[in-house]
Amino acid sequence: MVVTRYFGGIKLGFGGLSRAYRETAISAIEEAGTIEVFEEVRFRIRFGYPEIQKIKNLIEEHGKVEEKKYSDAVEFIILIKKSFEEKFREKLAKLTRNKVELEKI
């Protein structure tokens, strides 16, 4: 958002000029929106192909997949919200019956 002031012969005065700046500032704030900021923990997770969808769903609840590697097994580098780390470990173990390798990196 940009306010450009050109002098066109009409003097706005203090009130008119401050109104123009104020309205532009309000508009910029309304359009900016908000973003959530949180601390993340990075993991390497290795598992078998049958577990892909279950694990992706769990990761998407409170994190994201940063890298993917597919070979004889699936390996993801993931970022999880730090506040969810312990719960993530518990849910992952229960969901996969401890059939995954999880390493904090």
C-alpha cells in the first residue's frame, strides 16, 4: 500500500491530509491479515509404504513435511510444533505400533 501526494492546486490542510494517511493505514492493516508464529522441531522419520497416509495425516495436524525420499522405505524430514512434540511421539507410536524410526535432527 502506498500513499502518493501530488500537489494539484488544492490545499487539503492538516485534516484532509491526516484523513488520507489514516484511511490508507487502516486499509493496509485490514488487508495484511495475521500469521501464526511458533517454534518447530525437526525430525527424520522412516517407515514402510503401507503407513504413508496415516503418518501424513498425523503430521498435517501440527506440522509439515519438508523433504521426502522414497526407496525401499519412505523417509520424511518433518517440522512439528514444539508444543506438540510429546503428543506427536505418543500418537505416532500408537498409530504405527512402533514400526517407525524417529530421529530428532
